[in-house]
Amino acid sequence: MNQSIRERYRDEIDQFFQGKTHFGTNRERGFIWVAQHRGVDTLTIEPPEGGQYEVAVRFLDLDRDGRPVWAGYQSDRLLGRNTHGH
């Protein structure tokens, strides 16, 4: 597969940044979940062919008008540090 994990799971990443917290298991998509930490959430993906990828990190922020929005970062692979296994 030439498609990156980030490209392959673009819809899930978009939903994550819209506030979705539950994804579940799917034969075609694998196991997808949100690991919640103190003030920061991580989108974790285990594709059906194996491996585990943390592809996005979000935190609640305010937009220019003061409304709450999910902000953060996405990558093909985020490596955690002191995240207790997430």
C-alpha cells in the first residue's frame, strides 16, 4: 500500500478534530480509539495488517471568537513520551 496512514484514515482524523470520541473495531479499518489524557487526547489506530499508530493529538482551545474548538497535530506516526502506553 502506497497510501500513508494519515491519508488512509483522513475521515477518522477529521472526525477526531470535530470532537468524536468513540470509533471501535471494523474489519476493513481495524481498531481505532481515542486515548484520553489530562487535557490532551490521542487518536490511535491499529490497522488490520498490524502495527499501532498514534496519528493525531488534540486539545480543547478557543477560536478567534472565543468559541471552543479542537486544535492539535496530525502525523503518520507520533511517538509518545511518558504517555503510560498510549
